[in-house]
Amino acid sequence: MVLQALDWAIIAAYFALALGIGLWFRRRADRSFVDYFASGRSLPWWIAGTSMVATTFAADTPLAVTGLVARHGLAGNWFWWAFACGGMLTVFVFARLWRRAGVLTDVELIELRYSGRPAAFLRGFRAFYVAVVMNSIVIGWVTMAMASVLRQTVLADAPRDGAGDFWLVAAMLAVTGVYSTLAGMWGVVVTDVVQFVLAMAGCIALAIVAVAHVGGVDALRERLAAAYAGEGDPLAFVPDLAGTGAVMPLGVFLVLVTSQWWATWYPGAEPGGGGYIVQRMASCRDEGHAVKATLLYQLAHYCLRPWPWILVALVAIALHPELRTSPDPGIGYPAMIRELAPVGLRGLLLVTFAAAFMSTISTHTNWGASYLVNDLYRRFVAPAADDRQLLRASRLASLATLLLGGGVAWFLVVAGISVDDAWAFLAALGAGVGSVFLLRWFWWRINAWSELAAMAGSLLAFAAVKVWQARTPEPDRLPPQYTSLLVAVSTLACWLTVTLRTAPEPRAHLVAFFRRIRPDGPGWRPIAAMAPEVRRDGLLGRGLLCAALGTTVVWLVLPGLGALIFGEPGRALACLGGAAAAAVLLLRLAPGTTATAARSE
């Protein structure tokens, strides 16, 4: 793909802007350790929420969506749409609790909730596990995805054994490393806002060009029917009752919808909130801003972004049906850039992927470093360190996180692992731990051993299931969604057993946690009796109802927009009308939650 002067000008302007923002906000990051990792806890909700959305829009995301659509049709996206229920619970139930906790990272909560050596070990182990293992895998596969985009676009005519993709990705990593290391969270979130706008503009433009190229939505539908012949309707939002819809059986769909949101720990969609979502909530001005930021994220993540990606994926499959049997169908998305984008749009689309890539890398660099410094260095190595020492350690940790992720990317390329396979692997690895992360807020009996048992049980169950399936003849192997459910149920049984057979946390520690967080629900009744002066919000029931309504909005808007795009006005009216009714009821209930959260700060 040949770039013209206009394309190069767009690319150069973007990189100059990203670097300039990072340098501009360096002084703010230098104010304190909390400024470096949490923007001084002063972010307005719209910046924090947009940053959440930008972070989860990575270079790998359109490729992974293309892979899901190629293999399972539109319904394949339930792999990530199923997380909407848990996301809405985070908005209306957990966001105010996280902000009230006043933590810098989600694992810092461990020693607020639990006590003693088990809690200290759990905090340190989880910080290392997430920062070094899980975070590096994410940085690695996102980097690998960016290299794939470059090979399919500007390097399409370059020798296969060349190193052009390595040097281009290295240059982007260097620019990202400069502004994220120097400016900390301030540089990350402000560039995220700019990057999200650019990324969405490019994706929408490519979707319009792609659909026009195949002759419109009717022609696209005809081509897709041929590509998925004999496998049901590829545009079905849910599989048909016979279980033959676009390769996704009904049982797989039900497992995703009913269990994915509570069972699986996954970056950006942690049950009860976690990771960089908690980091943004911790950076907000107060509880009210944390709630609104997280709501903005959920609505934009599920309602605003998917269809431009899906349309391009569908066009790629219509033009290249062989993608359906390709070992890496995700390459169809960048192939559309190479084949369809005119001059000017090529530069914007490369900026789109660069922006998506850099927003994710900058977040994971800062986020991973926050664990290394706050939960390992500050907690165990230098508890008396001042801000100057912590800032120096933070910048070194950011650099180390970036280099480690680059090393993992190289390994993934050598191992030949595709983006959507890496997605599924990470989700399976985190299967089962979600239930304890949800219930620790509402049941006083859960202790540090519960979480340790959940982590160990999840890893052991995952390994056992993998061995079992590897020894099973291929025609008889279970779909990965079923094996993830087996891991989740086994892990749940494991940590519940351990909980009931180990001693509870000391009552004094539980009372201190209860006074600080003021959790609702009957699960804290024995502790509440020991702190009668604490006035709880009493918003749990309303929060659960709001979460259900929010999920309804998302799951009706998605097919409603699809019906509008494909010329089905009756279906569109029914879905969008139902979404509007749910949204009106949600707005009548939600302000009480937000207002109360804001007053309680």
C-alpha cells in the first residue's frame, strides 16, 4: 500500500500531537506519586470514562472481532457482549465502593478487606501475577496485532522475512514510552481522549467505504449468505433454536450469557470492577464522577463502537470467503484498508490503529508499573520512601513493563498464536475467580484464603481440563466455552470449601472495613451489629435493578442498530423502542444512586 504526501502529513501530525501532550503534562505528573498514577484524584467523569473506552480499543480489537465473525457469524461477538451485565453491575453497585475505598490499585483493597500474612502474601502475589504475567500477555498480543496490521498495509509488498514491522512498532513503542513514562496518568488519559476520537473517525469512515464497495447492505447480505451457506444466518443476533446458526450452538450462547460476566476475570471486564478501570475510578474527583465515568465507558464500549468493526469484518468475509477457514481470519480487517482506502483515508486509518495501539500500551505501561511500585516496592521494599523516590521507581517500572511486554510479543509471533486465540486463552485462564471478587464485598465470611484458593483452583482446573481435552479425540472435544464453565464451577466449589474450613478475618479488621466502605446487603449483618453508628446507603436493590436495566439497554441497542443498518425498520423500532423505555426507567432510578454517591464523598 503506497502512502502519499497527505497520508504522511496526517501520520506525522498525530505523532507530534501525542508526544507534545506527554511533554506538556510532565510537570503535573511530577507533583506527587498519586498524580503519577491517579492524576491527583481530580479527573472529571468524561475524561476518565473516555480513557476507559480508548484503552479497551486496541490494535487487536478489530482483528479479534473479525475473527469471531468469520468463525461464528454476528453471534460470535457474544464472547464479549456477555460481559455487559457485569459491567453494569460495576457502574451501579461497585463504582462508588471502589472510589470510597480510596485505593490506588485494585490489589491494594486486599489488605483493607483481609489481614495478616495471608493478606500480605496475596497482595504481593497478585500484584506480581497481574503486572508481570497477565499485563505482559496483553501488551504482547496488542503489539503483535499492530505488527500484523503493518504487514497487511504499508509493508504488504515488503519481503516476508524483513524487519520493517519490528522497527515501525519499536518506534511507536518508543513514542508511547516517552509520554507515558514522563507524564504518567495525566499524559495517558489526555492522549486517550484524542486517540479515541481519531480511532472512531477512522473506523466509521472505513465502514462506509467498505459497504459502498460491495454495492450496499443488500448486496452484502447476499454475499454473506453464500459465504455461510448451510450454516444458518450469519447476521442472526442470537443463534437459532436448532443450534445451527453460524456455527454457534445455542448451548454455547447460553453459557456465555449466563456465566461469562460473573465467572471470568478479564482485563477491562473484571467482575466487580478491577484493573485499569479501578485505576480510572480512583482518579475521579468523587464517587459521583466515578459512577458516571464507568457508565459512559459501558455505553460507548458496547453501543457506540461495535458496528463499524462488524461491518468491515462482514465485508472482508464477503470479499474473501476463504477467511472463514484461515488460521488467522483477523487479517481481513487490515486487508480492507489496503484494498479499499483512498489517499488521505489511508493515513487516517493508520493513525486509527496507531492511536488504538498507543492508548492501550500507555495504559498498560502505567497500570502495570502501579502494581510494581505501589503494591511491591512501596509495600514490601521501601515503605518509608518519599514522593521523589516513588516517582523515580515509577518511571523505571514503566520502562521495565514496556520492555517485558515487547519480549512477550516476540514470543507470541514465534509461537504463531493468533489474536483471537490469545483473547480466548486469557479469558479461560481467568475463569472461576470472578465469583469471589463479586462476593467479597457482600459476605463478611470470605477471607484471604478464599481468594488464594480461587486463584490456585482456577489455574489447576484450567490445566486439568486442558490435559483432558488434549487426550480426547478431536470430534468429541467440548467447545472452549463449556470448558471455561467447568473451570468456573470447579473453582467456585474449591474456594467455598476453603472459606468454610478456615477461620474468618478478625472482627476488628472487618468492622474497620465496614465503617470505611459501608457495604449493603444482609451478608454483613453480624458486623453491622458491632458498628450500629454506621449508616449504609441502602442502594443495593436499586443498583441491581439499574444494572439489569442498563444491560437491557445495551442488548437491545445492539440489534436495533443492526436492524437500522440492514433495512429492517420494524425490528429496529421494536428493539430501539424497548431500549428507550428501559433507559427512561433507568434515568428515573439512577440519579438517586449518583446523587447519594456524590453526597457521601
